[in-house]
Amino acid sequence: MKITIIGSGYVGLTTGACFAEVGHHVVCVDNDARKVESLIAGQIPIYEPGLESLVKKNVASRRLSFTTSTEEGVNHGEVLFIAVPTPPQPDGSVDLSFIEKVAREIAQYLDSYRVIVDKSTVPVKTGERVTQTIRRYAKPGVEFDVVSNPEFLREGSAVEDLMKPDRIVIGGNSDRALAIMQKAYEPFVAPVLVTDINSAELIKHAANSFLALKISYINAISEICEATGADVQKVADGIGMDKRIGRSFLSAGLGYGGSCFPKDIAAFIAISEQLGVPFNLLKEVQSINQRQIDRFVALIREALWVLKEKKLAVWGLSFKPNTDDVRSSVAISLVEQLAEEGADVLAFDPKGMEKAKQLPIASKIRFADSALEAATGAEALIIATEWPEFAAVDLAALRDVMRTPLIFDGRNLIDPVAAANFGFQYRGIGRGILSERP
């Protein structure tokens, strides 16, 4: 099939590369000429395991190409995916101006039947608005259908999520459009759930909100664990053994961040209020998440007394491992608080350094070339992102380079007993008081 992806950001580029990989002919459209030139030259603007090789392979096979022309994209594709940004507004609602603009552009060039797909995460009833907009601006009599096909990509494993999805959701009211969508997804072996458009749009926000709820729930439990001396890891294991609950997303830590969860929870709250059905549970989810960093900084301050001029090593800047994405990163928020209190922060991240250096905080902290370099001479080590290499650190080597043996583990990566055996004082999330050598 011929497929067009409008918007070549994280979702659009990964979706386009994976559709090309299974044999479709894909054109990715983006209005950023510099980005398009870079993509044509084989330069990938994001780090995502497996994506760079996938893009280069399919560009070489001529199944994947890039352009700045929406007209070219509309003329090419039987199916047109809209994968443009949907940023949050100050009140938490979603800015749909990019969606509306693309809908008008598609309408301008539409001359025969197309399936137009909302791939971006959008509020419920957006499909209805897209349909109205295209009908308003298109030539009279031109046929089209609008479908909702939410993405469920996890940064760090997005290629695998697309190539081996656990479900494909298609929301539409046209048998013709649904048949075309099922053909597009035929190479992917996964259950297909067909719904109306509004249900499909709700599924993405409902799914992300539930996952964020699980994270905030276990973080609330971690406070009780700290107050009682219980171990949140063991509590989470016991909860997760219940098949109705499951262990995933029950890892206590600094809270959720990134470009999806904070935005989607705020949007779902705004949507529910606009509909007259306030979602107060999600407001508490937000509240718990926001106070995790404050609680963690308080733990550091309690141990070090004064943070000003203290040399602190911070491991992790990206919002999660296996990505260079620092947008709405909890690690960045943590570093900002430490810097505001005058701490001398030396940070390291395996992939997120370059993007972190483009942020305003870059002028207030220093960057190391390795994890051990960051820790050299440090009065405390703070783990902010759960990169596997941090969990595998040589504790003896770490102890040798640090000035004082303090570890504040915001992701519960290090075994407290092992840390104590190497002479560290250790504090995790929900794991009791600072560990001493047995």
C-alpha cells in the first residue's frame, strides 16, 4: 500500500519506518526543511534503539522517503496519518492548532477518496472536528473518511512496540475505511479492536492515565513504607503477584515524566472538566507525582544539611532509559532544584547529554564524560534515571572515587545490602532509613 505520514517527529518517523519495513511504500512529510534534509542524508534526530538502521535500510530500498510537500504526501497515500504535535496549553488542555492546520492542508489537495487517520494523541471528539474541517475546505463531492488509530509507543522500545504490538485500535464509522486500515495493518500479527471514533480516542488517554495512576499509587505506598521501615520493593512484589494487578508500573521512584504522561493526564483532566465530569482521582495522581521530587530533595537536604557548594553527582538526565528525550524529565526537574539551592552538580547520562546541554539548566550545572567521572570527589551520588549501566556499577570503584559514601537512589537500582557492604550510606525510595554496614 501507499501510506503517507504527516509529521516526522518521534511517532511519525517510527511509524513510517515500521510501515516501510513490512513492505508498504511510505512518504513522511514535515514542514521543517532542515529536518527533512537531515533525514534524507540518513541523520536521525532522536535516539531510539533500532530506528536508525531501520530508516537507512528502507530509504535505501526506496520504500521510505521524506518531503516538505503536503501536496506530494496527499497525492501519494491511500492512507494519510496525521502525526503532528499536540502540545499542552497553560490550562492543561491540548493545543490542536497543528491538527487543524494539517486538516485544512489535506482538504486543499484532496481530489479522490482517502482515509485520514488521527495518529496523534488527541481529545475525544477531535475526529469529528477533523471531519468538519476537511469537509468545509475540500472540493465539493470529494469522498474521504476519518479514522482514529491511537499509538501506544514506549520510548526506548518503540520499534518493537510497532513491529510486535499487543493490540491495534481502529476507530471508525465506515466499513470502507476500516477494511483499508485492516489491510494496512495486515502484516502486523496482533489483535485488532474496532470501535467507534470517540471510543478509540478515549482509549489512549484512559490507558496512559491508568498507568500513571499505578506509578503514583506505589509512590504513595512508598511514603508509608518509609514511615514504617517496610520495603516498597517487597510490597510491590507481593501486590504484583496478583494476576489482576501485575507488577509492571509498580516501581517506586521519582515519579513519571516525559512527553506523554504529564501532558496526557493534564489533558484528560481538562477534557473531563469540559464535559462536566470532573476526574478528581487524576488530580490526586498529579499531586502525588509532583511531590515526589520535593520529598526526595528533602531527604538529600536532611542528610547533607546545606546543599550550597556541595559537589553532587547526578546519574541520569533523560526521563527514562534507552532514550535521549529530556522533555518534562523528572531528572531535569531534580537537577534544577539542586542547582537553585547552590549545589555544584556534575551530571552524566549515556544518551541525553547533548539535548540536556540545550536546556536553560545547562548554564548552572557541569557535565561529565562518564558515570565515574561525575562521582569523582562527590559528596553524594544521586541516581535519577534507571539506566542499566548504573545498576551494574562497580561499587568498589565507586567508593574509591567518592569523597563521602552517600547514595540517594531515586530509582531503587542499587541493592541496599550490597551498598552497605561496600561502606555506603544508602537511601532509596520507600526503603527505610540510610543503610549502614551490617
